[in-house]
Amino acid sequence: MTTSFYVHIVESPSPEDLLDGRTEGRILCSFLDVAGIPYLYNLAVDANQFQIAITDRIVQGGQIFKLPPILHISCHGDQQGIQLTNQRQDGKSIPWTDLAAHLRPIYQFTDGEFGVCMSSCHGSAGKQMAKVIKPQDIPFSWIVGAKTEIDLRDVALAYAVFYRRFQRGQPEGVIEAMNALVGGDEFEISFGKLTHQEYRETFLKQFNEWLASRQQQHSA
């Protein structure tokens, strides 16, 4: 079966999960092997390795597979961003705005054929990366993630379903299938251009309302 994408996995587990061998990205690799879906696995425990994984290694993946990537980020996350392995001890993180700066060149390089799967708690909060004014600042075509905290076992199974449906050319209803598997309403998909458009319209509306109030104050 021909696959129209490859999965670019970037994993940064907690130190405890790394020590115990609980790595969702590696679990996913086993399924991708069975399904015949091409992938490139990257273990990135610090910011330097993360940078290499989403720059040089993305280029390498494109050269190997001649396919657009789906970026699969497996790490700790919250409403504010993601956290790498070595950031757990001091409580640091990568905010969504910084991650967007990393993703934007990939989106542009792939001519907009670039999806992101957030395998983390609150991964759907990453949609705020597309809340930008200028269309050239959109960092992805679409992003999939959980709206709340999510169990490692559930997220591994859900993304196996996701990639299998994509491989079979059946993206319709894939979010419903993922949610049915975990028995809830955890996952959602957001589209970069739509999120940008909605945010821009809201921003311009609020700006025009503020401008009108300022003009009324000066004319009073």
C-alpha cells in the first residue's frame, strides 16, 4: 500500500519514563513498522537536540522518503507549551510562540503540506500557534491534539488509529474514531488557515471597536 506521507517522530519523555522505557514514540514505531508506514524517530532530550530534530533531520527525512512529513511530537505539555526531558527539573518549557517559530520554516518548505500531531497533554492548545495576523506566519496546515490530560496508553492507541486511517486514505471521521477508542471527547483537529482567519477577524473587530471608542473620546 502506497503511503503519501512519512511520520517524523520527535520524542522527549520525562526522565522517569525514559529510565523505565515508557516511550510512546517507540511504541508508535512498532505499529508503523507493522503497517508499513515510513517514519524517522528522533530522541531529543534537550533544546539543541530538539532543534536538530526539526531542522536537519526533517531535511534528511524528506531526502530519504521523498514525502511530506507529519510531525509527531511526543512529550509533556500543558496550555502554555511543551516541555523537554531536561526541562522537567527546573520547570522550564518551550512556549507555543517559540515552537511556532520552529515550525514555520517547515510549513513554508513543504508548500503547506505539513500536519502536526501533538502526543502530549493539552496538545490541542497548540492551535494558538496559528492565531496570527499575517498569513505567512501560519506554522502548520493542521494540528491534532488532546484537549485535556491524556493517558500514555490511550494516546499511543489513538495515534495508531490516526495514522492507519490516513494511510488508507480515510481521514474523514478520524477524530471521531480516536475519541471512540479512548471513550471520551479528548481529541480535536484545528486547521491553520481557518484558525488564522478566525483570529484575524476577531482581532480586527476588536481593534476597530477600540479605535471607534478612542475617536468618540476625542470628539466629546
